[in-house]
Amino acid sequence: MKQEAPYVNIERSIIKEYRKTIWRPFVKGLQEYEMIQDGDRVAVCISGGKDSMLLAKCLQQLKRQSDTKFELEFIVMDPGYQPENRKLIEENAALMNIPVRIFDSDIFDIVVDVDQSPCYLCARMRRGYLYSHAKELGCNKIALGHHFDDVIETILMGILYGGQINTMMPKLHSTNFSGMELIRPLYFVKEEDILAWRDSNHLHFLQCACRFTEQIAKERAAAGETVNGGDIVHTSKRQEMKELIARLRKNSPFIDANIMKSVENINLDACLGYVQKGVRHHFLETY
């Protein structure tokens, strides 16, 4: 009897074992926010982590069974990974039957000596490279692997550190690349379910390939520190939000949903001010 390829069981787990926690929330996000239409050519941006790899498999499955006619390109940008990190991405792509296109850039070399907001600069540059390469491939959309936890963490960061209420949108038009759109199909998929899917399939993905973060992790490991079950340490405001939400969740299991609802139920009649299309408004204007 011919043995099935590993990717077959990986794909099957998404629509069977994790149908309720991954597949249905994935489809819900696509439908609720009308992310993919007939004729779309979507560049699936793969970083090598669990989120983008799951995204690739979900979109492959969707293409097989959906009545919507669209095309997929799976792109990996190498910003200057260590050889072992790039090798891991290539091996996982082969294992999971994801036909990736890898292109190189020198982003890590550019931002390595930046003192002010290197992560912000790195993220912006990576997004620009992805848009540009996707457009060269004839794509009109790029899909990123941000999930539900990323969304609610962004909401809290905006309130506590930015002094504003906003969120990571499920889709948005590019301001620098005409005709291009960004979509986030995992918008309703929770990170704990992605982790469960990864572990049940015995998969090992890139944790974080940032040179700065890797160096901190090595220093902490040398000092005998272990954080997050051995995962790479993220020394960022986002990690602070992740830990804060985890503490709040112990007192209220609905905390995640309530944070999300906070940006769905904004009452402009009870706001001191708001910004719309770049114009700032004050409640006294209509008082």
C-alpha cells in the first residue's frame, strides 16, 4: 500500500481536526470582509513562521474547493537570513507541498545599525519589497499571516502606547502601489489554535529570524533563562500586550472578544474626538 505524503495529513488536519478552530474562522474572515474575488491573483507572503505557513495551506485548500476563481503565488523574501534559517524555510515548504518563490534583499544589513525604531523600518521595507515583487508577478493582492491575537494586541498597543483607538485592518489598499491590496485571511484564527495545529502535526517552523532578537535569545540562553517554553524571546511592546492579555484572560474568558468588539462598537456620540480621512474632529463641532 502506497504511503501518503506528509503534506496530505497536514492538509487533512486543517479541514477535519481543526475545522472548527481554524478552517471555519478562516472562511468567516474571507467572507465577512470580502477578501478574495474572481480574477484575483494573490501573493501569499511567507516568512517561514507558523502563521504564514498555515495561511499558505488554507489558501491552497480554498482554491481547490471554492467556486471563486483566483490564482496564488507563494513568495518568500530573504532579508538576509542565516543559512540555517533559509534552509529550514525551504525544507518546510517542500514538506508541506508549498511551491515557494524565494527572492533576496539586503534589509537586515541596512537596518542593523539603525538606532531609532529599527523594527519599524525593517517592517516597512519588507512590506515594500513584497508589494513590489508581487506586482512583478502580476498579483493584485498580498496576503499576510496576521491572526486574531495580532489584532487585539494592536488595539491595546494603540490605546496604551499610542494614545489612539485603531486596529490592524482585515484588508486595505496600498498607498504606494496603485491597484494593490493587502488582505489578512487569518483575521479570526486564534494563535493558540495555530500552535495546537503545529504541534499535533509535529512541525517545526522558524521562530524569529531577526538578528537582533536572535542575539538577545542567545545571551539569555547562555545565562540559563528560558522563556515561552524555549521559544525565541520577543523584547517588544507586542510581547508586553500578549502577556497582559494572558493575565486578563484568567479573570475573564471573554476578554479577547471584548477587545475586538471595542473597535466594532465605537460610539462617536461619546467620543471627545476622532480622525476621519486625515481630518481631526472634536465633539464641540456638533455639540
